[in-house]
Amino acid sequence: MSLKFKTPFFKEFTLSIAGHVEKALGGLRDRGYHAGLPLGRWYPRFADGLTVAVTEKRTKVEIDGLAAALAEVLK
């Protein structure tokens, strides 16, 4: 997993995920996270892209939990 684009971002960013993005999203949903948008649905050339939005409504604990859940799902 890495940042898909090397440009600056503010609240939204896109991750490049090896494997099936929809499967990763399913694993995150099972852990209580509605994590993001699979870019491949609209842009087939970005099939490995997962766009995530993090706003002021989320705490550090919530963001850390999402990061840990994503790492677990991608093992």
C-alpha cells in the first residue's frame, strides 16, 4: 500500500492497493469502517486506487483504527 499520487492533498487522498480493492473494502466494513471509494468503478485504469477522506469529524483514535484495520485486511 502506498499513496497513488505524489501530489499534495488536503482532506482526501488515494491509496494504491495491491490486489482487489473491493475485497479490502469488504474486510474494512466487517471491522466497522466504511472506508472509501474504489476508483476503478469509474476509472478502470485506476483499479488499484482507493480514495479516502479524513475530515475534522474524525478523531486521531478513529483514524489510527482505520489504519490498523487496513493493515490487517491487507496482510
